[in-house]
Amino acid sequence: MKRICQTITILMICLFAMSCSSQKVPEGFPSKLVPFRVTLLHEGQPVEGAAVALVSETASGYYVVAHTGSDGVAEPETSVNTYSKTGVPPGVYKALITHTPKVPSQVSNEELGKMSMEEFDAYQTKIAAEIAAMPKLVPTQWGNIKATPITITVPDSGGNATIEITDPKTFQQ
């Protein structure tokens, strides 16, 4: 009897902990998510730190976003409000891709917090000039929903998409 009570108590504690730690799935969240990865390459080399957003061609209320790692791979999460899960609902998407390169003189947030307003203004000006002088790995129009030429189809089984930037105006998919 004592063992049964202990087992029931442990099960109740586990169930309570799981219910407290899990977030309720919001209304309208897609019922099916599939594993999907987007690889972004520039002339064969991975593009790190690019933001990838997949915008459904149907009005769905959810969004799919990710950032590329050092290998150029992004594994999108689907989100509604503050609830998100790894994976993508099957469907057709316009891809929005933006990239702001890291600059050599970029400093940490801690260092930024120690700057005076004048130092911060000078720093911002310096960073903006460095970014303007750097080559653009991702064409600017790819960050505009009306101008992006990239459409990605996510099949029911999931999968991968590779986007190869061959020059600032063209890409291969």
C-alpha cells in the first residue's frame, strides 16, 4: 500500500510539473509541422547570421523564422504569438532573407552600455560606414515581400531547400 501511494504521488507530481511547464497550443496553430531546413550559400560558401522568414502564401496568422548558423543552415520554427515549435507546416512560401554582416569594430552590449551619448553616436556612425563599405552577400530586394523572387515549397514529408547566391542579382534553388 505504501509503495502504491508513493507511486501515485510521484505520478501526480510529474503530471503537475508537465502541465505547469507546457504552454497551451494557441487556436489557429498548424496541426502538422514537418522538419525543414534552409541552407543559404554565397558562391558556394555558407552565409552566417542571415535572417530567414517564410511567409505563407495563404493568410494563416502564423510565421516561420530562423537564423543561419556558421554552416549556413537555418531550421525554422513556427510561431503564433509567444508559442513556437520547431518545424514548418507544408505549403508554399515566399522567402524573405536579410543579412547584416558582422563588422570588425563591433563591440559587445556591455561595452555599448558604458559609452557616453557622444561616444555611442560616433560608434554608430563608424559601424554604419563599415557596413556600407562591405559587399552585400544577400540582395536587398530579398528582404521585401513584394520584391523577393524566392518561393519555397515545403512538401508534406518535410525536407531541405538550398539557396545559392551566384551574384547580387541571381540565385539558384
